[in-house]
Amino acid sequence: MRQSRLSAALIALAMSGPIWAQTVVPMPVECGARSMLFAMLEEYDERPMMTFSSVRMIRQAPTIVPTVLFVNPVTTTWSLVEQVSDDVYCVVAQGDQAKSYRDPKGI
């Protein structure tokens, strides 16, 4: 029940348009088959750290997609990956200097 309410809220938010941005910037992302993408992640020794749902506009419709943050705690590299269809995964962001964050208020 909670998941369906959250999903509905995420879709409603995506349909409302940009909240803070007045300009939409097309940003190309690298996509490929699961086997290809996971081989790249293995090369960087990045492991899943967190999973969540994201809202992505796919074919002009807001779509909830599974998302995983992969991190290598030694080298601090990271990749944010979305599954946009059964066997298509996209690296939507990547970088380095990943650090754990803990809010002093415990949030």
C-alpha cells in the first residue's frame, strides 16, 4: 500500500513539470545490456550500496524505474544506474570521491 502511494506521488510530481528548473537540458546517458553494464561495474569493483525508485520520462511519459547506486569504497568511484526496460540499463551519473554522509540530527 505504501509503495503504491509513493509511486503515485512520484508520478504526479514528474507530471507537474520541473520544480526549480526553468530550462530542460537534454543529457545523453550511456545505456546497454545488463551483461555489458555489469561487466563495466565489475571492472571498477563497484558494488551495490543503495536501491530506490526514480521517475524518468520515457517516451514522453513519467515512468518509475528501479535505480541502484554502485560504489567502490576503496577508490571512491560511484555509478548511478537505472533499469529502463527488461534488459536495458543506463548509467545516468558517475564520478568519484563518494563519502558517507550522516546528518548531525540523525536523519
